[in-house]
Amino acid sequence: MPSIVASVIFAIGIVGLFYLVRDDGPPMSKGLWIPAAWLLIIGSRPVSYWFGMTPTIDSPAGYLEGSPFDRALFAVLIIAAFAVVISRRNLVAPVLASNKLVLLFFLFCAVSILWSDFPFVALKRWTKSLGDLLMVLIIVTEPDPKGALKRLATRLAFLLFPLSILFTKYYPQIGRRLTNSWTMETVGVALQKNGLGEDCMVYGIIFLSMFWSVYRDREDPSRRRRLLAYGTIIGMIVWLLHSCNSLTSMSGLAMAAGVMWLARRPLRKPALVHLAVVAVVGISLIALFADPGGNLVEALGRDRTFSGRTLIWSLVLARQPNPWVGAGFESFWLGDRAQAIWDALPNLPITSAHSGYVEVYLNLGWVGIGLLALLLLLGYRRVIALVREAPPTGSLLLGLFLAALFESLTEAAFRMMSTAWIFLLLVIIGSSKVLVAEPSVGWEPSSLSSNGQFWPWAAEDLEHIDESEIRIS
């Protein structure tokens, strides 16, 4: 099929997907378009790339400078997001008050700029990292946060995945990339296959959750067309995962889906959910660290070095400048240290440790790892509590939480402007409880748990709450 004909067909298909979900609640608020643009750029490629303005990065010095165009664009989005957050300060204040640990993590990242070898660069990157937090605050302060997430996911996925298939099959110069081993890999709209895999895993979890919810709602007059739209995207995600062969994303999506299904079951028990989480995380850790023969990994079609990752980990860990506080925020891959690693791996110019946990250790040391561990424990406790109160919403956030854990095993997912990191922040902040004594203007106290606290995500799950137990503290 000629590429121009395929383009027309895919364009019609994308319009058709939007038409199938045309009445999925109120339209997106003006503020919500800002995180939509932010996530669209992060989930694909820098805007400068599409216009042929991306600088050539053939040394760490090129990575240090970056693209002035992209820098200006992100600055505009951050300023716009900050203006929205300020306009919603009455809503943002209680959210931040219940997420002091998140603020502490960002504060330590800011303090770590003091010992960075490139403090000005670290400061610029920390400012960009605040953009992730601002986007999350916009989403959770929408009148219907879960509806906002649903609208964001559908609109982004209706662009990201059809275009990825179009580029892969009909524009290989865009949708495929020549690797260092002289093979072609599927990248779709992303820069490399693991970025595409991360998108597939995160959005796959959201669409599975929406598909299950719509499937169970037999009274929804738009049920069939929604199932068609969601099922089409799920099918595209499966095709892309198979095509790009991203093992981490495939395994993460499969295991997260299994835990989500268990968490949604009417007769679920918290102990079973805990056991399932421990099982899937344990299997992943055993494959990484407790399987010296590499049998588990090789059974999935990978070598025991995880495509050279174990070599990278040993190399970068040996160059950690300070095990307690690290090299400073986003500073490890700068200067002579990065050049030495590039020289040691002449055919593999890397800018990340290919592990979220290792990456945090390199930049923030054991203190950063400790704060990250506390964040993960806080997020898990909140999500499990929400699973008990509102299974559909809780299972979705649990799946996104697990996605970040899985992706960070072999990719630097706990990093600024990463899809998995943004959704992890969304899970931690969005699942927090906010006391509703006198709701601020804009909050709708439509979702109260039995102890009188507000679940901003669980409005559609009120059927799980006994009305006689609802009270306002």
C-alpha cells in the first residue's frame, strides 16, 4: 500500500476513534491541555526533532547543551502550568499539605545542586523536573481527576499508537532505527524501542482498566463503541510490544494486569493482593539478582547480561563520586565522568544507567535512595487502602504503581520527564486522602470514605460505600 494512502486511512481511523468516545464526559478544561502537551512530547520525541533542529550529540558536551528550542518550549509550558496551579491555590494547598514527603524529595534534589560539578545545568534540570509535579497538580485538582486522566489517556493514545504503527510500517525512516548491532528496531513515535515500550505499558494499563469498567457496565448505551475504541488501542499496544520486543514492558504489562484483575475481584482479600504484588516483584528481583545461571531471563529470550546492562551497572557504580549524596541532581552524566564512560563503551554512547534505582543512587546517593523508598512505601500504602475502598480506581493506580517499579528495573524510569515517573507521582499524590471539613471552592465532596475523608479519584465507586457510614469530620 502506498504510504500516502496509508496516511489517509490512518487519519480517518484516528478521527473514528475520537468519534467513538465523543461523549465521555465534560470536555477537557483549558488547564488540562498543558499536561496533555507535556505528556505528548515526553511520550514521543522532542519537538525540535520533528523539525530537524535537534543538535547532534556525539559527546557529553553536546548532551550538556541540549536544544534551545526545546528548552524554550518547556519553559513556556512550565510557566503556563504554574499560572494554572496558582489560580487553583485553594485546591493545591491541601494536596501539597498531604504530600510533604514528595516535597521533601524535590527539596533534597534542589539541595543536591550545591555539590554538582555543573550547578547551573543541574538547576535548569531541576526547574524542568518541577514541570512534572505541576502537571500532576493540574490533573488532581480537576473537578473529576479520574475523568481528567481518562480523557488525557484516550486523546494521547489515539495519537501515539496509530501513528507509531503508521510510521513503523509505511515510514520506516521515522518509525524504525538502526541499532549498534546493525539491526532495525521498532521505535514508532519514540526515540528508541524502550521508550515506545514504556508508553505501551503505561497506557496499556489505563486502557485495560477502562475496558474492564465499560465491559461490566451493561447499562451504558455507548458500551459497544467504547469497547471497540479501547479494544482497538489495546490491540495496537500488543502489536507494538511484539514488534519492538521490549521485554521489560511486556513482562510489566502482563504482571500488572494480573494483579489489577485480582484487585478488582468482588471477593478479593487484601492479603491476596499483597501476596500477588510480592510474587511479581519477587520474580523480577530473582531474575535480576538471584539467578546466576540466567535461566529465567534466557527463557524469555534475553541473555543473562540483560543486553549489556550488567556491564553498564558495574562500570557506572565504580565511578560514583559520593555514595551518600551522589553527584548532584541529574549531574552524573556530565563532564569528564560521562566522557570516561563513553570512552569505555565506544559503540554505546549512553546517557543513563538503564536502571531507575541505580540512576537515583548515582545522582542522589543513599540519601536519595532512602527518600525514594519512603515515597514508594507511602504510595503503596495509599494505593492498597484505595483498593479496599474503591477497587476499580485502586486497581488502576496499583497497576500504574507496579509499572513504574518494573520499568525502573532495566530503564531509568525514576527520572525527570519520564512517562513512568510522572504517572508514579500521579499515583502517590492522587491517592492521598484530603480531609473535608469545609471543602474549598471547586472541590466536590462527592466521594467520602467511611472515615469521612475525601477520595478525589473514587467518585464512580460510591456503590462500594455504605451510606450510613458516611460522615464529615
